[in-house]
Amino acid sequence: MKKWILAVALAVLASAISAPAAMAQGGGGGRGGARMMEMLMQGITLTDAQKVQVDSIVAKFQKEMPAFTPGTPPSDADRQKMMDLRQKQNAEIRAVLTDEQKAVFDKNVETMRNMRRPGS
């Protein structure tokens, strides 16, 4: 059951990586990926220059994400690659932020991490 929950969370997270930063600034669009990016960037207002940088980072990591078939859990190797890429992407996005924005971003990352780990 935990593997299934993790697989679903990772699939949703994979779609979040493809959501542009502009979506995080109030876009929505009803997509799970956009909502995940909104959660990650909640409480953070990016400057136009930051939006361009974040969009570029998101696009770069989306190209590196392993392909997966909806409804089929990713392999352990793909799951690990997705987690590694997400961590690298978050580090690059964080580097674009001001110290004040970093504090909010870190809190959002922790909140999302706790949502993925029920009971932890």
C-alpha cells in the first residue's frame, strides 16, 4: 500500500515539475501538476526575472524526467531518478530566491514532504 501511495505521489510530482512557474503565480488550470507547483511556491511572489529563471529550471528538469505510463507505477530506478531530479530542481529554484523567499520555500517543501509521508 505504501509503495502504491508513493508511486501516485511521485506521478503527481512528476507532473508538477512540468508546470511552469507562471502557474504558481495564480494560474491553476485544474491540473495536479499546477497545484503541486502552486503549493511549492505558495506565499512567494516572484519577480519577472525570477519567473523566467524558474521556468527555465522547470523546463530543463522536465526534459530529464523518465517517461512513465499513466496508471503504471514507475520502476524503483525511475522513482529514485525522479526524486533525485526533484531535489536538484528544488535546489536550483531555491538559489533564485531571496532569503525571505527561501524561508517560505523551505517551509512549503517540508509541508509537501510531510503530506507524502502519512504517519511520519
